[in-house]
Amino acid sequence: MMNITIEQVESRVPVTIMKLVGQLDASSYLDVIETGKKLHREGTRDLLIDMSEMTFMASSGLVALHNIALLMRGEQPQDPEAGWAAMHAINRDVQNSGGFEAHCKLLNPTPAVRKTLDVTGFASLFEIFDGRDEAIATFG
């Protein structure tokens, strides 16, 4: 089960914080993507994803993070139900990454989630911060 909360923070630029609590897996990843789409439609351009209370992330969670990054980049997200096609798109993005995502960053992933990010190469795609204020200051 996943609980999602949203907070707006005013800094040099407005930053939205999406806090994910619980497991990001096949039962919750579509909710996370839909929340990202809703935030983007409402004008969010800089998103910090707080992972400090996530207990687990499956491959479907990687699909959710990738889709949200594409949205914040202004690109069309993958069909989350596309199975291997979505995973291949993620792999291409990780392999061809020219640096960190500018508009989507991660905050304080738990050790288990951090291991998943490291093993999959997502740690080279997303800038990961331990401190909230430090992360917010990097936007804009």
C-alpha cells in the first residue's frame, strides 16, 4: 500500500514535494503516475520526490519514476502498461543520460530503495539528496 502526500514550497522557484510512504510496486505505481500527471497539468515544473518512508520499490516503481521524470522534462510519458517496452525505454534513458534530471529529484531514499536505484542505474539519472533544504535549493 502507498500513501501519497503533496506539499508546495516557495523557494527561488516553486517546488512541489511528493512524499511516498509505503511500497511502490504493481499495486501503487499507477496512482503515483496519475498523481504526477495531475501535478504537471496543474503547473508543477519542479518536483522533489520524498522517499524517506518508502519500504520497498519494485520494477513497476522504476516505471513510475521514469514517467514522472519524462513529464517534468516536458516529454510524453511511456504507456505504463507497455511491459518490456517501458523497461527498454528506461534502459535507453539511463544509458544515454547526459546528467541528472533537472526538474525531478529524489530525497532521502531508504537503504533498500537506494540499493534498487543504484543497481538499476537510476542513481545516475536522478540527483539524490539527504537534506530537504539542500535539495530544494538546487531547483531553478
